[in-house]
Amino acid sequence: MELTRYVTIGQYIPRESPVHRLDPRSKIAAVTVLTVAVFVVRDFSGYGLLTLFLLGVVLASQIPLGYLLRGLRPVLFLLLMTLVLNVFFSGIQGGTVLFQLGPVVATREAVLRAVFIGYRLVALVLVTSLLTFTTSPVQLTDGIERILRPFRRLGVPAHELAMMMTIALRFIPTLLEETEKIMKAQMARGAEFEHGNILRRARALVPVLVPLFVSAFRRADELALAMEARCYRGGEHRTRMKELRLAPRDAVALVLTLAASFVFTIPYTTWQALLR
Amino acid sequence: MALIECRNLTHVYLKGTPLEAVALQDVTLSVEAGEFVGIIGPTGSGKSTLIQHFNALLRPTGGALRVSGIDLANPRADVKTLRQQVGLVFQYPEHQLFEETVYDDVAYGPRNLRLNEDEVGERVVESLALVGVDPNRFGRRSPFSLSGGEMRRVAIAGVLAMRPRVLVLDEPAAGLDPKGKEEILGQIRALHQAQGLTVLLVTHSMDEAAQLVRRLVVLARGRVVMDGPVREIFRRAQDLAALGLGIPAIAELMLRLRGSGLQVSPDTLTVDEARAAIREALRWN
């Protein structure tokens, strides 16, 4: 009964690593570049290099690899589904048949594609978890606010969006804790959440959800009052204690990421041609 | 055999992650049936973690724990029977009320035990009466329309309706006004005396501990640092102060009186005892 044990996505792990020290904006940019690269790469050489690069970043970030991989647990089911669907229902006509069972055919091409797509999913989760593991929520929303600032003229409420995100992120652990506490209290009164069919399990959640909503509304009220008591009135003329400043290391990180991403996307055949 | 028996009980939160934290370490403790035990300790000393072990909401990550004969280190222990026997009242229990009426909320536990409606009704009326809430007046009302003190008593009734042999309470009087506090604590004492319940009370208030319990367990940094009769523990004012804890106001007064030369008995925890002790020291008898 420790919810936080199972939800590792979005958890910040404070360390003194070079990755932690990067400006959140450059990390967001790097994640964007890598995400695009993950989708463009099409062959083993590219994925191999990408994996090496990611391992290097993980090493530099001082986040234990095992802990990072644990973040994959929630997407495991999705991953399996993706693999199965792509292997057996790829729609690829022809190709080398590896395995046949009645109408179900697995071709070499389909298996390869399934592996690539599955690996893309894994790489995406790893890249984004690296961002949240190494960037505190406050830094992250600060970064997003700065990135969105130019769009304010177009009516994008950058500060308000960032504040909403900050508050939402801030309350995830609180609400998880609260949920755990309420579940425990109801379990002490004989509630069971792990038995019975879906309908019964859903009904068993009512005694958890009602108090949870009551307390969420109470918290929202209190927070609004506390913010008003400190004269909060949105983003106009607001200064901040910690200004985001790009350092030389941000340029290094960005150039490295861009260069690496470019290298990943060069197909193996081109490598052969180049190296000949 | 003791009702609750921990030997070298250890609990580590988030074991095997970078965020792991040791909450309890080598706790050895036994509680006999019919005892009234207070558990005190500074914030973060592991009190809440410890009491959640007593009805298997948390399992030991090390050491042995037996509660009413059930071995809780065994992952297949009969948790259901245990939760029926050990009633746990969390801090601010009124935050767990959810039903439309007071009656239904108290009936939640007995209904989970699959009792028939007659017996459920009997238990609801009985438990509400035990905490001094009139079932006829309050039964049909929404729990959210009650005052803070009433809500808390209804929530405690919800646990009593399980008919536990052991009642574990985490700061049952926190955040109530003095009258509400007195009522709740008086009812807990009555439950212990009249119903013979074994009670474990977690508290931050030394005065509450002095008034209610006979034995006191002091936790600090996840370990049991003192365990003994209340009077003996409160005689160690300096050790307690070193842990960031105090002694009851009356004991403090006696200590100061002795400091200024009045030879009152140091074994004084309540107002009545203090009066007797001062009269004796002044030879007013």
C-alpha cells in the first residue's frame, strides 16, 4: 500500500549532476529534438547509437538505471499490446515468413517493425522521465513559462498556464498521500479494494472518492485564500527570485544533442557509402 | 502471550529506490490485553508508521510482529480477522466520512463484515451511544452538517462498530476546542474502563498522557528510547527535553517548586495530586 512506490513517472530526484544543472529550457528543447529523432530513426545502427547516447546521459545524470527502467512498468501493457498487434496484424503483404499458425502470420518485416515501434515507446518514456527526474517541477514550469512568453501577444496566457501546472504538479503527491490515507482508513473499517469484479471494485472506491473530493475542494479554497492574502494577481510585473540564465554548458548540451540526433538519423547504407 | 508483540520490528519506506527512508528500527515492544498505553515522540519519530503495523496496513520489512496470535511477517496472514480485532482511528478521522447519513457512515464497517441489517443497526446505535452521540437525533443527518467535535465522534463510532478488542488512536483530540477535547478523552477512558478495551493512544500532549495512560512508550528516530510507567518516564524531564519533548504542566510546576525550595513530592501528575502534595509540603493538614 505505498502508491508512490509504483508511480515513478514525474518524480524529481535531487542530485548534483551536470544534467540537473542545465537550464530547464535547454532540457525541454533537447527532449523535443530527441523525440523527433526517435521517430525519424529507421534502422538498427541508428537505434544502437541512440541507446548509447541515452546511456551516456543517464550516467551523467546520476539517476540509477534500474530506477529509470521502473518508470516503464505502467506502459508495459501498452508495450506488449503494441508488439503483439504489430507482429501479427501489421498488414505487411509478402516478406519472409518466420512463423505461421493458421491465418496468423508473422513475417520478418513485421517483427522488425514491431521491435522498432516498441523500442520507440521505451525511448520516449526514458527521455521524458530523464527530464522530470532531473528537473524540479518549479524549474520545469518556469522553463515552460519562458518558452511560451513570446506567444503572449497571441493571447496565450503563459503565466496562468504555468501557475496552473505548478499547482497541479505540486498537489499530485499531496493527493496521492491523501488517497493512501483515506484508503487505509476505510480498509481499517473492512473495505476491500482488491477483490471482486470490476463493478464491485468501482463501488468500493466511492468511500475513497467522496472524502478525496471534499478535501481537494477544501485545499483549493485554502490555497486561493492564501494566495490572495499575499496579493497574488497574475503574471503582470512579476519578478522572480531565481532568474533562468543560459550558461555555456547549455549551448554545449544543445549542440551535442542536435549533432547526435543528426547522426542517428543517417541510415546504415549511407554510413557504408561514406566510410568506403 | 502478549496481545501485541514486536521483536526488532523494522520498516523501510520505498525500499530499493533512491528515496528509501528508515521509519522504524529494531522496535521491541509488547502490549498485554487490557493495557492503556501512550505512545509519544517528536514529529517523524515513527509513531504513525508503528501503529499502522498493528492492523496490517503496513507490513514489517524486517523483524517479527504478532498481533493477537497472528504472525504479520507472514504475507498470507489473515488480515481480515485482524482488522476486525484492532480498530485504528487515524488523525482527523472526520476526513474519512463519506455517507449521506451518520447512520450509514457508522454502518459502513459492519456492512463490510456482511452482518445482517438488524445486527448492523444494533451496532450503529451502540457505537454512537458509546461516543455520546444520540442516534435518534443525529442518525438521519448528513455527517457533513455536524460540528468538528461531533464529526470526529461519529468517525470514531465508525471504528467502534467493528467491535475491536484493541483501539489504536492517532491524536484523537487534535484540533478540537477544550470542551471537545475533554469529551473525547473522557469517552476513550470510559471505553477502556467499562468495555475493557486495550487502548493505544498516540499523542503530542504530555498532559493528555499524564491524565489517561498508565504506561508510556517514547519513540525517537524510529527507535523505542523509553518504555515504562508514566510516572517513571515523566521523572526523566531532562532526557525528554533532549528529545524535544516536555513534561506535563503540573510536573513542570512541581519541578519549579522544588527548585525554589518547597519539598513537594516529584511524583505528581494531576491537579488533585498537586494540591495534596503542596498541602503536605506546607504542612497544612
